[in-house]
Amino acid sequence: MLLHTVNKSFERNSLDACLRLAKAGSTVLLIEDGVYAAVQGTCLEGKLKQAMDTGINLCVLAPDLLARGFATDKVIAGINAVDYAGFVQLAADHSSVQSWL
Amino acid sequence: MLLHTVNKSFERNSLDACLRLAKAGSTVLLIEDGVYAAVQGTCLEGKLKQAMDTGINLCVLAPDLLARGFATDKVIAGINAVDYAGFVQLAADHSSVQSWL
Amino acid sequence: MKFGIQINEGPYQHQASDTAYQFTKAALENGHKVYRVFFYHDAVNNATRLAVPPQDDRNITKNWQALAKEYNLDMVVCIAAAQRRGLLDENEAKRQGKDASNIAEGFRISGLGQLIEAGIQSDRLVVFGD
Amino acid sequence: MKFGIQINEGPYQHQASDTAYQFTKAALENGHKVYRVFFYHDAVNNATRLAVPPQDDRNITKNWQALAKEYNLDMVVCIAAAQRRGLLDENEAKRQGKDASNIAEGFRISGLGQLIEAGIQSDRLVVFGD
Amino acid sequence: MSEEMMDDEEGVIKKFMYVNRKAPYGSIYALESLEVVLIGAAFDQDVSLAFIDDGVYQLMKGQRTSGIGMKDFSPTYRALEMYDVEKLYVDQDSLAARNLTADDLIVPVEVLSSAEMADLMEDQDVVLSF
Amino acid sequence: MSEEMMDDEEGVIKKFMYVNRKAPYGSIYALESLEVVLIGAAFDQDVSLAFIDDGVYQLMKGQRTSGIGMKDFSPTYRALEMYDVEKLYVDQDSLAARNLTADDLIVPVEVLSSAEMADLMEDQDVVLSF
């Protein structure tokens, strides 16, 4: 299964494109400005919960989240926080990596 | 009144932000990748028509439109095509210029 | 009318530098004045003399230089942005202990105050970016 | 596992270079190999030796150089992208008739084939961009 | 020249607005925009800052950047007051979409409706976007 | 290493996908992505190109760039066939949102549903994004 990375927030449509084309069982990792989508209660929360319901695994890069002023307890339940070593491990554990630039 | 420029297509939310905050009587000029929004029949047509109905003037930079494979007759009725000299004139004719980057 | 121009993006990577150039050229050709072109953020890279774009492509730096020569255009590269990105004139290179400079003729390096001044002195400031 | 890294954006302007650096560092520190880091588009500007970022900020070029030294990392700058943007080593400067070069030690200029090769030889290619 | 402009012994005073629509750290715009504001403060103009869309994230409390190797520049927003930059306007819709309120922000701001923000923009002489 | 990989006397053959999500001219990604595809063709890998979102605009017929002073590189897509790059996939939803059909495009393509595109991506060894 693929690892997808998304690095843009509300400003771009890359998260939409990613969630539309990611298959169940694949993992979407939110990095850089993409981490804002992982925060509870925003207008994107519904989309992310729906993605998880269809079997997509969601992760968020914790150093990027902390840099932007959000503690990991602000993250939507079910989204896993990882560090850079975790990012590397996710890339290793999936068959290939697709960056949604 | 302000001249607003928008240079991004569907990929970004800058057109939405611009149309939400542009006042009646002001002008929105679509440039660079922003020109795609001026084309007839896309999913953005409704938004642009609504903006015109509320009194916003819409223009499109013709050289950018032609470069991207669209003749000016593909543009939504009511949107004026201008060249670079026309862009300059629009900037001169409005009180200031806001670029929606 | 007097225009000020601000550019935020690197040449080639984004169209901002091209559009700013076309706008500036059209303004000058139509009898307007351009008080200053201010290169900020990655736009400082417009001012390198080391670029060698493909023969069949435009040369953005040379386009600016020709326009500046014809119309006596003031082209200012932000010093803070330039230092961060490795754009230096000879004075700066000496001051920073660097062994080379790379600014093209016709551009000058100066502070952010020049952008504010362009806003004050111009009738319209127009920003090109991403 | 063997990783290949592609970077598309200039340093400082976008976080892509920082994230790529952190990823590469974490991979190496966790026992993985990195076959190559390929600098494409504006990312060629990672390789300038003329940058002087503020004292209290990171120095991205030096970070790469230190990592390369410690782990014998292959850092390749795309020649076509570099020519367009004014990044040259001494050979290129001579060949192009330019009076200065600006590539930092530890980076080498080569062709796009090196990116494809990185895709072939690495177990995973990871792209960082905007 | 606009009607809001006044002449006194120190020259014209114009209404400058800095429009911030981008998040910090992912790109450099927030930081380098702030650098312009600080330099611009010396020019005694009538300065406003607008935070719209992802720009509201620039003002988040509790930014901890050590993990990404970048400098936390958010305390600088607190220093703006000392530079007599006191008009900080935040777009209500942008806050709401992000589940934020003014309490989440590092400095006191005035929260504006779309109509109020539109009126404020209309009233500016110079709009700088990054 | 993935199961799709094969060894023969000339080495491994991997599935390479180039993902294009950006419009031409506004930024350089489309052009420099195409340059990678052309160089990569010499490596005899199993190559696919995907055009999604604004990326579908890269293939528009009738591009006339003289007015913006940039080179029209769209004819190069027609030359891909000579390089044995024949798998061009376009996302149906992206076309529909833009009021386009395959007839508007400069080369023959295979139009895919979201599910088909997702399957195709899942099957790749190397995904290059620009």
C-alpha cells in the first residue's frame, strides 16, 4: 500500500485530491502546513473522519504540529502522531510514497 | 475602488477569499493561472456569475488566457479581456491594488 | 502615474517575475513612470549574472537589464533576502568574507526601507507573487 | 533500506528543504541508507556557498554539508535547473564564460539521469516540494 | 494620490496594509512579511496588519519550533506594540473555519466580519501581500 | 523491492509514474517535469504519466504563448510517443470540473475514473511529483 504525504492546509486542494485517490489500507501522513488538517473541530474534520471510516490510516508529523502551536492532544481521535524517525519507518513500511504537491 | 488580482486556479482558495472580500464596484482581474476561472462551463462559473450579479467587475488577462490554450470567445459573458497595457490602466483607474497571493 | 513594483518569487520557478516584467514594460511604454522595482523573497534571484537559461527560452535577468537601461529603471534587491539566499555584490562579498559575487549589472542591493519608500512615493504599488 | 530523496523548492522560501534534511538525517541515524539526494527546480539553491543566513537561524547548506561528511552522502544538483538559476561549479563557469562560481563543497552538478537512477537504485524515492 | 493622504513637515502619511494569508514555517512569507513591518514602522505611516485564511495561524500561541530546527519568530508579534504597530485585524470567518478564537492568539487583535474587512481594505493606499 | 520488479540482462525494470497536478506557465513544474520524462525515457523503465487537477491543463490544444514571452512547450507531449512514452492517464473528474474532454487535449490519453487512477497509483514502484 502507498504512503501519501500532504503538506498544504486549507489553502490548497491537495488534501482533497489525496483523499479522493487514496485506497483503503493506505496511509496519509500530514506534514508541514498539512498538519493543520489534523486539528479537532476545523471545517476539515468531517472529511478526515470519513477517510478513516473508509479504511485510510491517518498520521501527523508531531514536530510540525508543535511548531505551529498545537499540542498532540488537539489532534482528532484516531490520527497517530509520529516524529521524523516515524516518517522514515512509514516510508519503509509502504510499497511506495506519493507526495501530493 | 480596489483592483484585485488573482493568479491561482482551482488549486488554491485565493479566488474564494477575493470574492468574499471584494466590494461591489471593485474590479477583479484574473491573471496567470487565475485565468482558468474565466472559462465557460467550469465548476467555478456559478461563483463568478454571482460575483458579477453583486456588482463586481471581472476582467481576464488575455495573453495569459491565450498562452493556456483558450481563445477569448471561451470566456464567460460579461468578463472583459485586457492586455498588459489594460492591466496597467486598470491599476491606474483604481485607488489601490490588492494581489491575492 | 507613478508605479512601484514588488516581486516575491524566483524567476522561471513562478510566472510572477515575467508578469511583473510585462506590466513594468507596458507601464513605461504607455507613458507612466515606474519609481522602483523591488525584488523580495526568492525574487532576489532575478538579479544573478550567473544564470544560463536555454537558448530558446527568455533570459529574465537580461530582459530586466535592457528595460532598466532604456528607461533608467531603479531595480533594488532586498539585502536581507539576498544574504539568506546567496546573492551578493562585491562589497557584500568582501564584508561577509565570501570569495565571489553574483549580482548582475543594473541591480543594486539595499534595505527593506526602499520598499516602504516605494509605497510612499508611488501612486500605486503592485505586488507580483505566488 | 535504501532511500532516494528529491527536493523541488528553494531553501528558506519553503519548508521542503528542511523536511527533506530532517527525513534524511532520521533515515541515516536509524540505520537506513540514502542512495542520493537530488536537488531539482529551485532546490538547486540549497547548494550555494554564498548564502549568509541570520546568525540566529539555521544554515541549510551547512546542515547538508555536515550530514554529507558524516555519512558520505551523494548530493546531486540538476545541471539544467542549475544553469537556468545561476548555480555553477568552476568547470561550468569556465564552459559558460562566467566570471564566478557559487557551488558549495560537498555538492556535485550532474544530469537528470541521476534522478532516474536514484529511482531505480533506491527502495523508496521520497519527494519534498510545494 | 488618494484623499486620505496628508502633508505635514515630515511628508505624506499613507495607509499601509500588510495582508497575511499564509501559515508560518511551511514557507517564509510570514517571517519576511514581519521583517517589512518592523522596518516600515520607522517611516511613521498609518499601518494595519490583516490576517486572513491560513494567515491567522501566524498568531497562534504556544509555537514550539525546536523539533523542526527553525526559529520561533512568533514573540516578535508581541513586540509590534513597541513599534507603534497596533492595528491587527483578524478575519472572523478564517478563525471559525479553523476552530480558533481570539483567545488562541498571542496578541490582542480586532476580529472583523467579512464586510468590515472589505471596508478596511477599500480604505488603504498601499496593500502589501506576501 | 517490489514484486513488480524484474531482472533481465539489462537490469531491473520499475514502474515509474510522473504525477502532474499543476498548470503550465504559472510555474515551471510542468516544463521541468517533462524534461525528466524525456531523460528518463533512455532508461527503459515502465513509465506512466498521470494528469490530475490543474495538471490536465498541461495538455490543452492551441496554446499560444507569444503574448507572455514564454516558450510553448506543449508540442513536446506529442513527441513522447517517439520516446516510447505512451501511457498517458488523465483523471476524469479533473476534466469534468474544467469543462474539458479528451478532445481538447493535444495527445491521445486514457481517461480514468478515480477508482482506476487509485489502482494505477497503488501499482507503482516510484512516484515522482513536481
